[in-house]
Amino acid sequence: MPGRDPPQPARPAPEDDNDDDAWDRRIRRTGCFAENERVLICHADTGDWRRCADEVAAFRRCMELFARSQSADQRGSG
């Protein structure tokens, strides 16, 4: 019919808040999930990454420790 909007594609159902997305699963495996959450909350609260330098630094340190442990694990199993 003229004047009618074309049908819209079906939207996926909203994800359950308890379901982890791929990012959350990867971060959880590092052991740095809490540090990541603090970064995200800080940014949400302040709207400015620059005001979250301490949180970002703690997350970076955690991820560096994880990377070193992974590297050591790979060297030990080779």
C-alpha cells in the first residue's frame, strides 16, 4: 500500500543480563574482571577517561601479569 513503511527485520530478543558476552568471558578468563569493571564504572560515573587513570593503570597491571603468566605457561609446555 502506498504510504506504508516497509516491514522491519525482526530484532533479536534482548540478552539476559546474566548472560556473559564474548568480551566478559575473555576478561573473566584473565582474572582481571573486577579491575575492568572498575574502569567501566569510573568512566560511566565521570564521562572522562582521564579521571580514571588509577583504575586504568590497575587494569593494565593485571592484564600484564596475565600475559606474563600465559607466556610462562607456553614456555613451560614447549
